[in-house]
Amino acid sequence: RQMCIRDRPAHCSTYLENRAYDSLLSVYLSICPKGAMVTTMKLLLLSDSHGRVGSLLEAVDRELPDGAAHLGDVSRDAEALAAAYPDLPLWSVSGNCDGWGSAAPDELEATLGGVRFLFTHGHRYRVKLGPGLLLQTGRERDIGCLCYGHTHEPVAQLQSDGRWLINPGTAGGIGNRATYLSLIHISEPTRP
């Protein structure tokens, strides 16, 4: 067990850390109660790869996550990722470019380490107009971490009500630099 990354002294780590690599920008983020001692789980968030499977494989090879979520566009890329890493837990949703033939659902909910996650592409919540509908859904369903794509712009915001709003950007580098988000997430808090 270790101290939550956001409570470590500044010389040990940073709360939100950007790391630029040759082809991908990764963002590291911790979601845990302040002052908690935690067991960590690394969740890799990916979205909008648009056929650039190599970026997904590179991110997994670099980060060695405990699990990954692909937030749509395109779901066949997530299928390729699952085939390449059959032992990696993977949550995958469809996006607006997936069409009616995708077997992936529009959204998924998962509880990881006691935190409820919503994985969605975001187009059905009209996130390009703002996150309001998605945040409202998070409040109504008591979701602690709302993960979406669609805009191709990375976002990691802690809302005033304690909910996280997270968009990993575009793993395919469409319209923006290729990005993904590596979420350092609690597995279970230490009991005194």
C-alpha cells in the first residue's frame, strides 16, 4: 500500500502530471480520498483512435495498465486491442463513427475500487456543446467518474460535487496531438 499520489510531497510526484513522448501525450491522474493509503490500479483511458491501432498498442506497451477502456471511434480498434492483449480487462463502447453494425454498447457502467465509472463516447450527450447533460446523468446515477471521448480534446476536471469529468483526447491524433490518459485509481482504502 502507498500514500495517495496527490498527498505525496511535491518532490515525490505531482497530482496531475503530463508526460510527452515522441508520438503520444499521456496524463497521469489519481482519484482517491484525501489522506488515504491505497492499493493502486492503473486504468488506461483511450478514445477516438479512428483506425490507428498502433497508437493503442503503444500506449498499452508503455503504461502496462491493469485494465483499459476504449471510449469509441472506432470499436473495431478496441477489438484489435482485445485480440492483442487477451488477458487485459477491457471496457469498450461504440461511438458516432461506429455505425449500426457495432456490437459494443453505447455506454457501460463499472464499479472499480468502490468508484462508479460511466464509459461513453459522449455524442449522445452532445458533449461538443458542453458537458452539462453528461454531468446531470452523473448526478442522477451517482457516478463518481464520467469518462467520454468525441471532442478529441483531453479533459481531467474534478467538479465541485466531487465527480471527475475525464476525456482522454484522441489516441489517433485526429485534429489534435495523439493523447491518452493513464488513470491511477484506488483499489481499496486502508482501514485503520
